[in-house]
Amino acid sequence: NYYDHAQTLYWRLRAEWVAPGPARQSDQPELQNVQVATGGLGRWRGILEKDEWIQGHVKDLPAPERRRLSAQNVKSLVVVPIFAKQAWWGFIGFDECVAEREWSVPEVDALVAAANTLGGAIERERVEQELETRVHHQALLNEITRASITTSDLPQMLQLIADRLGELLDADG
């Protein structure tokens, strides 16, 4: 998931595995910026946000979804959400492009487990980035404190504090 400045939800295909036969879809530019509300998959948002999954034959889906997925030769699918820190991050799914099929409980369970693992990895990466940011901020605050205690040259001290505060606040001037 990603949002533009107006908070419009978009999806992009980030990774895929394709069995021999069906064409790769990740090269398709139209799958990199799918506006969910107008892209034929608006219903999915409400389902996936509630931590539910979508499963079935494409022919049985509502017309907008059927048109979009049929254009990619999808015959049946199962899609489950990915959550990181209780926030809906995106989704992962299986598509069947050769023939319709019913997804077994173990297959869906494996997909849910993969989604949970991905969510945990995303969460961990975010926590690590947050920790790195906090460590950096703490180092800058320590430098400001040290400069204010040890520097006797007031203009030099003020400049150092201004520089470090600008870095701390990620200010451009």
C-alpha cells in the first residue's frame, strides 16, 4: 500500500514468482500504480483491512474485479492481507492462470503464515530504523550538551548548536 498527497490508496506489484508457462506481470507498468478505488478492486480494501482474505474463481467475482483479473489471465485466486504493527501494509496472494482451482485449507494456511512472517519482518525493519534514528538523535543531543558545557567561544558554540539542531530536526535551513 502507498498513498499520494490526497491520501488516495494505491497498490504496486513488488515481487512475484511465476511457474513455467504464464507470463510475468511485474514488468507491467499498469501494475505499479493501481489506484484501488478506480482500478476495479475497491471492494478488496474493506475486506483486507478487516484482516479477512479473498478467495475464489474470477468468473464469480464482481464485474470490475473480473475484468481486471481476466485481463491478466487469472482464473482463480486467494489473497490475504499483510499487517505490520497492527497496520494494514499490503497483501500477498496466489493466482492460478492455467485453470480454475479450489484452494485447500493448508494452502491458505501457508499463505497466511507467509503474510504473518512478512508482517513480522517489516515490523522488525521499522523498529530497527526507529532505533537507529533514536541513537543518532541521542548522539546529536549529547554533542549539543557537550558543546554547551565545554566551549568557551559563544559564537562557535551557537553555530555548533544550530548545526546539530538542524540535523536533529532534519531542517534545510
